[in-house]
Amino acid sequence: MKASPFIVFLAAGALGFAQDKPVVDGLLPDTGGSGIPTVQTIAPTKGEAVAAMLAVPPKYVDGILEVTAQGGEPNPKEWIIQAWNTEDPGTIHKLTIRDGQFVSDSLSVNIYEAERKAINVPLQDVQVDSGSTYRIAQSYASANGKTLGRVNYMLTTHARRTPPVWTLDCFDEKGGHIGKLEILATSGAVTASPGFKATPP
């Protein structure tokens, strides 16, 4: 028996989206009026990177190229996000998130580097947030007889068809550089640890 248009409309509503809001690259427009896309990712934690990525306008969420922050203890004062404007793919923007709020948008001055990489960070692939990477860094510092003070974060994807990677520059309480970590954002596996001679047990 052929379903009536009314039943089809109800079924679409039950799934949480209307027929005039199609899926785009795995993202569904939020139905709560916030304008934030709904994605399959880890639950955001206030002050951490995933929350910052979700705070940018929807036109940037699927075009994020790089997420950076300075002085995380573990959370930084602000996150800087380089992203393509997916509504105008010819432009790359520098976005600032402070205290969980989107506060500024400007054309990127680092456009050459961004265009060279031109590989986005799929939000759904980020299963290890910045706070978790900070705890990993603490364990490496401790294993080497150091106390972690702050870290500088960078999240990016190095090449096509490879997972996004966290790079953490680690500093002690006096600001001395004690090592660097590269951590897969998909699993938390440490792939490189220059400066750290010992690894945690």
C-alpha cells in the first residue's frame, strides 16, 4: 500500500529533520534553533577543543583545517580555528573562540599554508579531546621526572585519508620546554614523543 504524503512527512519529522533540510556531508542542521549542526562525535566539554569547533557558524564546521591554542592548563584562554567558508570555498577564515563563544571572524593571513594543506579535520573523527591529550602529556612528564605546566595545542590532518593528529608542545611550571607529543585524535595513541626519553608504564 502506498503511504500518503502526510505519513511520509510525519516519518521525516520523527527522525528530527524536515524534507527541506537535507544531509550535507554527514551533517544535519540542528532542529533546536541554535544553528549548530548535529554530528556524531564525542560530547563536548566546556573550554575544550570540540566545544570550540562546535561554536563556529555552521558554514565553517565542515571546513575546519586547523585548531590551535596557546598556554593550555589544560584549557587555553582562546581557540584559533582556520577554516574554509563552505558557502564560499575560495576563502579561508581565522575564527576565534573565547570562553566557549564565537567572538571574531577575519580572512586568514595564513592563507598560503592553509591552501597548501587544504585538508579538513572531520569533526566526527575527533574522538579524543584536548583535555584528554593534556592528561596524556601529564603522564609523559611524570614518567620523565617533570611536572607539566602548560601546553600549546595544534589539531590538524597531515595528509588525505589519514586521521587527524594532535601536536602538543609541553612546558614545565617555569615555562621550560620539556617535550612534544603527537597523538591520534581518533584513538589517543601516541605516535611520536621527542624530548621524552621515558614512556609511562
